[in-house]
Amino acid sequence: MTFMIVFIAIILVVAVVATFIILKQEETKMKTYEEEGETVKDELKRSHEYESSSLSKNVKNLSWIYAIVTIMSFVVLAIYIYYR
């Protein structure tokens, strides 16, 4: 049982770390944009780019992360129920 608790904890930590990595990438992009200086045209271009590619990429990555975490949690729960 201790193994399963540790395994779930590790899975959750990995999911949280992966989430923060994705958020950090977005923060880095924003800082880069701020340092370069912004014009209205640049902001509009970046906004369209974000809506079309960046947002869908991040949502897809986060969906994969949490889908894997959910599946692994159910596997560990099934193992626990089986051996209990």
C-alpha cells in the first residue's frame, strides 16, 4: 500500500511540475515581447498567433498530462483494490 501512495504522489508531482514548465514558457514569451517593445501591429499579430497555435498547443499538452495522470491513478487504485 505504501508503494501505491508513493506512486500516486510521484505522478501528481510530475503533473504539477509539467504544468509549471508550460506556464513558465508562456511567461518567458511574454517577457520577450515586453523587452522587444510593442506596436499595435505587433500586438495584433501576436494575439492572432496565440489564438491560432499557442493556445491549442498548451491545451493539448495539459490535456495529455492530466489524462495520463488520471489513467495512472485509476491503475494504482485498481491494484490497491485487487490486493486489498
